[in-house]
Amino acid sequence: MKSNQCHYACGSDEHLIARRPFLGSLIAGGAALSGLSSFANPAVSAQLASQQKRMLVIRMHGGLSQLESWDPKPGTDTGGPYRAIPTSVPGMHISELLPYTAKKMHHLSLVRSINTKNGDHSKGTYMMLTGRHPMPGTDYPEIGAVVAKSMDEGGPSLPGHVKISANGTGARSADAAYLGPKYASMSLGGDKPLTNSTRPSDLSEDSAKARDEIRSLVNNRFGSKRRTAETDAYVQSFEQAEELVKRAEVFDLSQESKQDRERYGSHDFGRHCLLARRLLENDITCVQVSHSNYDTHNENFNFHHEQLGEFDRPFSILIDDLHQRGMLESTLVVVLSEFGRTPKINARYGRDHWGNAWSVCLGGCGIQPGAIYGKTNANGTEVTDDEVDAGHLFHTYLKALGLRSTSNFEIGGRKFPIADPAFEPIKDILT
Amino acid sequence: MDVTQTHVAFDLEIGSPLISCRFDPAGRFVFAGAEDFRVWRMPLSDTAADSERVELITDSWVRGMTFADSGETLITGGTDGRLIWFPAGGDASQGKIEPVRAIEAHDGWIRTVATSPDGKLIASAGNDLKIRLWNAADGKQVGELSGHESHIYNLAFHPDGVHLVSGDLMANLIDWDFAAGKQVRTWKAESLVKFDKTFLAFIGGFRGMTFSPDGRQLAGSGITNVSNAFAGIGNPSVVVFDWEAGGPATIEHLSKGGLQGVAWGVALHPDGTRIAAVGGKGGYLLFWKAKEAEDFHRIKLDNDARDLHLSPDGLHLATAHHDGHLRIHRMEAEAEKVKEPKPDAEKS
């Protein structure tokens, strides 16, 4: 079937008018920038928030124990020493290590029946972020790239896919596969403003503007006849860099109030959650925050106590803030990991890798609040009801965001299914 | 006593992985905390029938056990934050012993409990960063000590009856004048804690702690030289402090060849021998002389050890194991086994 969409180096007018949404977005970007201070007003924020859907991924790096979080089995041979506590949803219990989150579960839901049949870190990460089972020679884009691409209105903008972690480098990652570098994630460390994001002092504003105009002119002339994916990536990188320079304060946590910085906490994860809020408020489409580390082969209980003690409060504050600001209904929130941890407790009080029966927490945009999907047996050793794979979850995320998960991307004349056609969304937890 | 002749005198199988162990001060029983949310009482005999094993239902994992009332009362501290009083020698005919008293003592885990030298006070430490003092006779709170900023892993009363020392995850030690409720001094066992930059977490703390009977030394045990916190890659360590001098450890006892694991329990024998039980990469008993850094004797155990206790007679060690066995070791030569006569059929 012939596509209506223009592809590379065809010389059509479509390439030229593609600059119009660029300018439009630039104006919108300027408006958003000027409106930064208004976000402190929830009513203004809510109005803006309703205009765009977004996704927040909290990645519990290393493999969060489902038994010490979303699917506790207290009093059993596998349950460990922690108790389950009631949540704000009648009948729903989670681990006592999450007392603040427990009070926000009426905004969130649980899927307790994941069986990815995998205990390898890199495979598990790949599966959970791409919704695909790894295949040699084939690469698929991560959820952040897929969402950023799907929500992209065509003009230049800030990177739509940002990852925040303690080891953030400021670099772009190769996680967008065939969607190209425009949708690759930008890695942030979170607690410092962007580096190299201001105009050099010895370059005047007029000189910089003149230089950019020459660059644009030459780019357009070249692109009208010899456009390739590489030249597009080059242009897009420049455009995003320009936006970053113009809107560097979007990434500057010091712009947030002292009160908010204290609420979220002085540790990395607290700062990263606050930065995530700031980025989502400023229309970054997909923000992923990593919390490290849960790979607790040794002393699972002590380490989960320490790690979840750090996670619990800022995460619950973030959920509350998104709700208060009217953003939760347009922001899909997913707390995921590469796998869970073994029900069996080893000699070092540890739990090992386990992909056969584990959980994720999700909520917000398109997700029924307070739902529990799927079930494991009494001591959590196997899924008993409604088993799902990473592929089902991926479809669910897209559907929740209002995307047709069975559609295709058209890249260079080829169709790429947006999600693995072997799976489908989990309809029971969608609104 | 000859520690080089140490052997398993008897092996008591509980079934559920074990967490802790303590001898009854009177030498009648040995108690073991297990992952089945119980403490088990067993007679100190390899010939005891299974029916003589008694369960004390704690509804939590119990790492802390101590005795009061001249050994007639066992007080447990569990991961549910409760202290429970049990009659240690209670009637076993029903297969279980009912508690005398249970109190909500802490918000979060209790990892350690101890009895004052005069037997009147029980000290407990919780994940709420508090040390609380309780009247052993009626369970009423009589004091609270605050000062730790990380989870308190262990505590011990000094034999002088004036001081209490507590140690936390960050390997900080606080010497308390517990009657006055005041800190006397603080110091740190630097080698027993590390921030793992890969996993972004601290590992360490005092997994075992004890005073020498004369009160001149304080020993703490744990893990050192950690290269991978989340895999537990590091070496067992026992640090010994001169109580009067305080400050840095006078010696750190390590294992010859660098065994891997954690020293989950430590004992200072009255004859000067230092002993640790190790788990993590196989179980070991390690023995040191007071002035030697490396062990002079070790025993490979059948399974990872998770706790150690020295018997009141100074001749036995109890080790609690992940495989659900409680092993009682005698530190002297094994009596020659009496050979059983062969069946008649084999004689011919």
C-alpha cells in the first residue's frame, strides 16, 4: 500500500512546510517558559495539564521484591519478616515498608500476575521497557521513545524522553532503535543544572542568531534534495539543543521552592522525583526515574528496608502532587522493575532473581484506580489467575495513554508495529 | 577445653531456617528463633524425643533473646516490634508455652535485647532508632535512650552494671550511662561499614556484640572489605576494643585466606579465646588467640551459620543454621564411640 507520507529526499514541498509546526511549537514553548512560575498555582497547572498526556516510569533498578512491596505474603514460609498493612483501598494490602504509598493506593492499581519467565537483568530490562522478547539482530524502542514519538506534534521541542538516575551523564542513550535519536532518552543526574546550556559569554546574541540563520539556510537547502535519516537527526539534535538552551531552567531544580525541596527530601531519589514533577509540568512526554538498587541476593530485608524507606515518601508526595495539580488523570504512572525476587529466602537472608510471579504498580491516565489484577498463590511461588507478560503491560501503557497499541510506525517506508502483535492490553484495568 | 577438638555433640533439626540461638542460663535448654515465626525450646540432649521440643509462638522473626528471673523467664524481641515474656522452663505437655506478657515496644523491628547484670532491667533496640529500658519483672518502661541515626543492630550491658553499649548499621558505638540516660562517649568501628557505590547503599554494622566476662574487652562482629554489598562479598571480621581506652579497635580478627561471609555471632571465652560463627558462603566456626589477627583454628560447618552462643559452662557452642538445624558443639575431644555389637547374622 502506498503511503501518503513523504519520505526522505523526495524533493516535495512537504519538507519545506514542515518548518511551520516548528515555529508554532517554538511560540508555544516560549509561552510555556513564561508560564513556569504559574505552575505553583494548581488551577493554572490543571488547565495546562489537561492538554497533553505524559508518562512517568519509576524503575526499581535491580529487581524489586514483590513480597516486600506490592504482593506481600505475611506469615508464610516465603513471606519474610515484614507484615502487610491496609491501604486506602478497602481489601488491598501492601508491605509495611510502604506506609506513605499505602495511603495513596486509591490513585494506583496493581498487577500481581506477571510471568516473564526471565531472571536476567538485561533481558528483563529490555522486556519491561520494550514489551518485546529479545531477538538476536532485532532492536525495539523503549516505551519512553515510543510514547515520545507517538505524542510528538512535529515541531522542535525539548527531548520528549528523559531518564533521571543518580549516575545521569547528560548524554543521549541508544534506546530509540528505529525511531531515531530524536526520541532517544536524555540522561540527567538530577541534582545539578544542565551543563553547557548557556550561550558562551564571548558570543553575542546577535552573532549567535546570525550563525543559526546561516546554519538553517544551508540545512534547508541541503535537506530539500538530499534528506536522509542522518541529516534529520543532525537537524533535530540542533533544534533540541536550541530548545534546551532557551529553556534550561526547566531542568534547574533550584527554581523549585525550598518548601518543596524539603518535602521531597535531600537524597537523590527525592530530588529526582521533584525534578520529574518539574519536567512533566513542562511537557516532557516521558520521564523515567531510576531508584537503585534492589538486587538483594544478600540481606534482602535490611536493604529493602533502607531502599524502600527512601522511595516511599517522595513517591507518595509525587503522586499526591500530580493529583493536586490535576495532572494525574493525564499522566500514566508505572513503577516497574526488570523482574521480581525469589519467594525462597536464601542463606544470606537474600532473595534471588525471579521472573515467574511478580508485580508492578501503575495508575493515573487511563488506569482504573484502586484495582488489583491477577493473583499469585498463597506463598507467591506461582501465578494462579490472569497471567500476563511484559508484552501485555506494554500494550496496556499505550492504550491507557489513548494510543492504538495495534497500530504501526511508518519509518522509511516500512511499517513497525508499535507493540508486539502477539499481545494485547489488559482491558480489565483500563478505564 | 581444647577448641581444636571441637565437634558437633548433637544436632537438633527444627526444619524452618533458624535466625538466633541462646542457651538457658541454667543449662537445661537451648532456644532457637526460626523463620516459621516461632522460637523453639529444646532440651540439651541428643536423646530428647521430638515431643520434648516446645514451640513459643511469637508471630515474628526473633533475633533477640534474653533471660530474666534467674533464667526462669525468656524475653524475645521480634520483627513486629514486640517484646514477649515466656516462662523459660514452662510445662511442655501441650507442646507449646503460652506467653506471660507481650508489649508493643518499638515502631519497627527489634533486633537485639539484653538483660542488665543485676537482672532487673531489659534493654531493647528497634528500627525506630530508640533504645528502651524495661522493668524485667512487670514489663513497664523505665527509660529511653536516643542518639543513633541509623538502625541499631546490637547492644550489650557492661558487667559493671553502669554502662550499656549500642552499635548501629553505620558501625557507630555509643557508651551510655543508662541510669542517667546520658551518652558517655561515642566511637566507630570504621572497618565494619562501607557505602557500596555501585548499589548506592550502606552495608555493615554489628551483627554480634559481647563483653568479656571481666568487662575489659568489647567485641563486635560483622563483615569487612565488602566489594559487592548485594551479593554479600566481603570477609568476616571481629573487632575488639579495650573498654577503658575506647577509640580504635586494639585488634581486628580476620580469617586466614580471606573467607567470605558475615560473622553473625561472636563470643569471648573466659580463657581469652575469641570465637565467631560465619555464614554467607558456607558456615564456619573461627577461633582466634587474643593477640593474633588470623584464626588459629577453624571448623567447616555443614551449613551457613546465622548466630552463635557460648554455653554457661563455657564448654559448648550453639550455632543456628539456615538449613533448620541447631548444632551444639563441644569444645573438647570427642568421647570414643561405643561400637554397637554386630547382628548375630554378621558374626558368622
